[in-house]
Amino acid sequence: MRVHLVRDILDNQLLDANSQNAGKVDGIVLEMRQGEPTRVHYVEVGPTTLLRRLNRRLGDWYARIDARLGEGRGAPMRIPISRLFLDFPSLRIDLAVDSLPLMALERWLSKHIVAKIPWS
């Protein structure tokens, strides 16, 4: 099967092993090898990569803020391409999103902001 990276991978929805939303693919990391074809190594997920696509300085600013939210934060989440499966129209990873730092910002917002809103 022929896969086009930009059309079929980039900006497509990710679902975890439990069919929960795990975000969208925000970046693709390629591995350049001397004398061999380029190979897809990782997909990146997270607002840092998305913001860096728009503006490098904005992405770096967000990464510094995000790093204050806890250990392992401040960098995009990299998922090895071997853990990604095509399940059109979305993509599936063989990991549970709850075990990943992907949802740390959402959990923080839910605990500190949404929980304090009446009737939420």
C-alpha cells in the first residue's frame, strides 16, 4: 500500500488502543541515512510542534511554559512509526493515551480551571 506522508499522516486524527482521542499528528521526523533512502522515524504530537510549524519563536515560548508543568514536558511527544497503524480515516497507536504525557495539559486544565466553573 502506498502512503503519502502529508496527505495520509500529517494533521490526521490519532486514536489510542482504547479508541480514545489522542490528538493529531503535528509533525513527522525523518531519519537521513548515508547511501540509503530516507526513513520515517517518529511522528510528533503536541502543541509545541504545531506552534513551531506556525512560528519557531512561538513554539519555543510555549515549550518553556510547558516545561514548568512537570517532568517530561516542554518537548513534543514522539511516537515511533512502528507503533502507528493506518485505520482510515484516522490513525491508531497501540498505546493508551492515559499513560502518555499527551494529555497532561488537558488534565491540568480540567483540575485547575474547569473544576472551578459552576455547573461543569
